[in-house]
Amino acid sequence: MKIALLGNNALQFGKVFTPAVLDRLGTYGELSGRIAKRDLDENAAFLSECEIVFATWGMPVLKKAEIARYLPRLKAVFYAAGTVQYFARPFLECGVRVFSSPAANAVPVAEYAFAQITLAAKGYFQAAKFYHTLPLYSLIHANASPGLYDCKVGLVGLGAIGQAVAEKLQTLPDVKVFACDPFVSPERAEELNVTLTDVETLFRECDVISNHLANKPELKNVFNARLFGLMKPHAVFINTGRGAQVSEGALALSLLRHPSRTFVGDVIKREYFPYINPLFWCPNAVLTPHIAGSTGNEPQRMAYWMIEELERYLADKPVRYEVTAQMLEYMA
């Protein structure tokens, strides 16, 4: 069996498909080298015989005609990363099965968000930021925060990451968890020990609010001045979702008007130019450079999960991470 390795970005590809990962994958068939979109013609002979594609961040976007031309025998794509929205539909329309590992990438994001929520409830972020310059304010702020007893946490979005966070929050029995997600059934919410509510109530009543919405165009600026105006004193808004979902000017104005509130953002608009972002200049905003997802050794987890999925696929066993056309309508 010939397995094509597709990837436009050498650095991102190498983080996921390390030599150890490639050795493991190579036991299932003959591997190509990394093939970028510009390399399709020179690898046309190999690609024409491939039934399996493995890829990660930087997967080339192919049209249906290109799939038919270069990958006529292709049966399945195993994507060792999160969202497949940007490339999957033409493959599915060609009858190619698509598998993805957003659940693997959800693991570090959920761990990161859970840690931020627990620290936020203790008033950690402003306490740590101001301890060197305003120690008295630092102490007052921390003591005015709710702590983890009778703390109300709100999760916006209960996809793979939001549900994983909710499960971790069950280890904190004195924390009350609320969530807003129209796609989650009352039965699943009960399993997660969360109370379903609307987003306005969530912002009005929760001490810590964490965003886990899917990355969809219609959610641009969904977090706006109206919602920020509902936040409690000493409330914390955490965003490990997408910067585009936040009206940053409105949030910055809310933070300046209410210094006890805190924004903890791992994602912002124009992430590579934080200096032009109004949140960068807010003393009660804590920003990190999009590190909640897989970093360090963590990207390899996504590749190994996809190799395990390949094993199930080849053995005709029930698969776990297949993406269908219907799922693209609501998933991240």
C-alpha cells in the first residue's frame, strides 16, 4: 500500500510527523516524502497509486478535479490535526472518507482551559501581574475573587473541548457549571453535570466564562458590548477559541471601565501584531501567543491517534473519528 504524506508547511509537518511517527506509519505501507501542492506534478506517478493520505496543518487544498487527476485511487484521508473545514468537502464529494483528530488536539486545550479557570477563580492573573508594583491591590483583588467554593463557571460551547473541560470541572465538587450550546441535549448536559442556559444569563451570573465555540464565520464578534456589560465585578472572560469571535474594542472599553474584571486571551485578532490590538494595552488583560493547542511533544499525539484509526479502518473495525458532510455543518 502506498501512503502519501501531504503538507505545504515543512515546520508544521515536522512537528507532527517526527521520525518515530514515520517509522510507525511506515509499517503499514510505502511512504512518500512530504508533498506540497506545488510538488503534485513531480509526484504524480506515486500519487496515482495511493489509497491513503496522511496530513496535518498545512494540508493542500484540492479541488474535485485535482483529486480526480492526482489521486484517482484514493479512499481515505487521515488528518492529524483539528478542523477539516478548509479542505474536506471536495474529498467527501469525491467519495473519499475523511478522518480527523480534533479530540487529540482538544486534550491540551481542555487541560489549559481547566488550569486557567481554576486560577481565574482565585484571582490569580491580576494578583500575579500587579504583585511586583501594587502588592496591596494584588492582595485585595485576590481576596475579592470567589475562589473555588460556590464559584459559577460558564462554558460557551460544548463541543469536544467544552465537554472535556466540563468533565474536568467535575473534579471540583463545589464549582457550579453552566453552559450555552443549542446542539447539546439535556441528557448529555446532565451527564456532564452542567446546567444549560442562554448566553446572557451565563455572562450575567458566572464568575468565570470560558469560550469554546466552533470556528465558524457566522460567529464573528459574537461576544460584544452587550454581553460584556452584563459581567459581574471580578468576573473573568477566558478565550481559547478564536479571536475573531470577540469584539475587541468593546471588550477593551469594558475592561478599562471595570478594572476588577479580567480578560485571559490565548487568541486575538492579528495574533502576530499584538501591539496594534487594544487589549494589549489593557492592564487587566493577560495575553498568550496561541499556545493552548498542541505544543512541544503534544502534536505527535494527533498522528498516533490517526495511525490507530488507520488500524481500525484496515481491520474493518468500528472507527472513531470519521468526519461526514453533515458534520461539517456544525463542527469547528
